[in-house]
Amino acid sequence: MKIICIGRNYGAHAKELGNEVPEKPVIFCKPDTALLKNNEPFYIPDFSKDVHHEIEVVIKIDKMGKSIAPQFAHKYYSEFTLGVDFTARDLQTELKAKGLPWELAKAFDNSAVIGNFITKETVDLNNFEFELSKNNALVQQGNTKDMLFNADTIISFVSQYFTLKTGDLIFTGTPAGVGAVNIGDQLIGKAAGVEYFNFEIK
Ligand code: ZN
């Protein structure tokens, strides 16, 4: 399986990092070794002094598809969860300044956290409010209605370049409020009172 991520998909977050609001989805990938699940702890890697949390809605592809039209995209996924796209911001800033790819800052081991999946029929994924708390203080709050490109648009766009396969995951971008994590922090991702993940930083 592969993990596809969308950068700068919320205008307020693009601006907080001093980036332009993109005209087309900004895409990067993580390998399957980036996955972290079952509320296992996240260990801060030695190569970064500034690992940031980015809470995101994550959709799981459950049918193979290529060049999917937007109006059919909803048939290619039935479950979603909340996750964290951990980012070594110090490394990413260096790479960006040199115009280099982001992988070292984004695709490292355990950088793609996923929570419990639930069926998308239970919510309106185009108007879905979610939040991240760190040590019981609210740090990020977003609503998918503020995404520049919604899930169906992302699936259609990405599938023109990559064949989507069953089990692939799409991280749909983070709202504003990203920040550093430290050893001992507890991260909880919630929406409508439902807890999707709850794990510790070590
Ligand atoms: Zn992200």
C-alpha cells in the first residue's frame, strides 16, 4: 500500500507557514514504513529538534482505480479516520529553502499516524469538524468544508498520476495550529465526541 498526502489544503495553514495558497493539490507520498497505528507511542527521531503535529482526515481506498472522474470518486472509499502527518519542520524548512524534495522531513518511520477507521456514511465528510488536543489543551481545530480540494477532487486528481489500490491511504491536509511535540505529550484526535486516536510522544 502507499500513503499519499496533500499539503497546504487549508488556506489558513498555508498562510501560517508563509506559503502561497496552491492552484492545484500539492502532493507527496510516504512509504508503508511510515505507518503508526493502534495508539502506539511516537518516538521523536534524533535528526529533528522540531517535529510538528498535523492532524488530518485520512481516507482509505477500497477499490482499484485510475483516472477516476470526480463524480465517481465517492465509490472508491467507504472508511475514514483521523491521523497525524508528523513533520520534521526544521528539516523541511532547510529542504524547501534549497528547493529539494520533502521526503526526509515527511516520510520517515512512524510519521503517518492513523486512528480507528469508521464508515463515511455516519458523517458528512464535506462538513466534518475535527480537533487535536495536546495534554488536554486544544491545539488544532478544522472543518473539511475549509479544504481547498475535497476528498473526491483529490482522488480524481491523484488517480490521473497514480493508480489507486485497495488499502492506499490519503492524508487530506491539516488545518491551522500546527506546532511542536515534546517527550511526554499526549495527543488525542476527536470529532463529535468520538476519539479516533490517543497516544503518547516518547
Ligand atoms: Zn500534512
